[in-house]
Amino acid sequence: MTDQADPAVTLRPASAEDCRMLWEWANDPATREASFDTAPIALPVHEAWLAQKLAAPECDIFIALDSDSHPVGVIRFELKGADAVVSITVAPPHRGKGYASRIIRAG
């Protein structure tokens, strides 16, 4: 059951075509502030990083879509030995709308 205040999301695998959108989200000031490295990310650096992550068998990246199939966030799972690192970003215009918990559950 989906609560109206907690919007449903679906996930699709990320692709190279998502690069610019993900780069823009990653460079949002609030995202940078909450990151381990707070410096802005250059587009060529992000392009290389995403290509490497998409090719890595230990990494899965999914774009979260709202009920109208609009991107609202991203979730990444990356195996590090016996552990998995989970990274989530809610797209700046969609923050504060209850997407984070839904993205995590969908993942």
C-alpha cells in the first residue's frame, strides 16, 4: 500500500545518457555539502567516473522515476568486499517530498 504523502517510485538502470543529469544533481550545492568531497565536480571527471561505474560488475546504479516516469533521484549499490555501499541522491526539485525512503525501499 502506498501512502499519498510517500510517493511511489520505480527504478530503471542508469545509462551513459543520464550523465549530464546526474552530474547536475551531483554538483547541486546541498549535494556537495553532504558529500565526502565538497569540491565541485568537472564534467569530464564525472563522465569518466560514470563510465567506469557502469562497466563495473560490483556496481549497480538505478534512476528513480515518479509515477509520470520523471527522474526524481538515483541510488547506487557498490560492493566493497563483504559490504555494500549505498549512495542516494534525490533530485534537487524533488527534495522534501518523501522520495528518499521510497527510493531506498525500491532499491
